[in-house]
Amino acid sequence: MGVNLARIRAVKGLTQRELAAATGISQEHIAHIESKGRNVTIGTIDALARALGVDPLDLLTPLEDDS
């Protein structure tokens, strides 16, 4: 999920800090998710997806290059 989150966030032109402000999730938590693939709750996935304007599955589905 961390790879997808970082990729989608970059495509949307958002910094981790901007995404944190939009979601109420700390920038540090977002950084941990992106870099360490930290486990997250369904609520966190939903908040991130809503802020990014994507389906939650977009965050969870591995890219073909990631297999």
C-alpha cells in the first residue's frame, strides 16, 4: 500500500504535509505508511482515499511492477 500511496500522492501533486492536513493523519504516520508499508486501519485507508479522490482499492491493489 505504501508504494501506491506515495505514487498517487505524487501524481496529485500533494506533499505528505498537505495530505496530512487534508486527512487529520499525522505526516509522520503517512511517512511510515509510505516507507515501511505500515499496517493501517480501514478508517485510515478510507480517509486517505477520500482525500486523494481515489477508490480505496487503488491504494491496496499491487501494481503489476510490484509483483
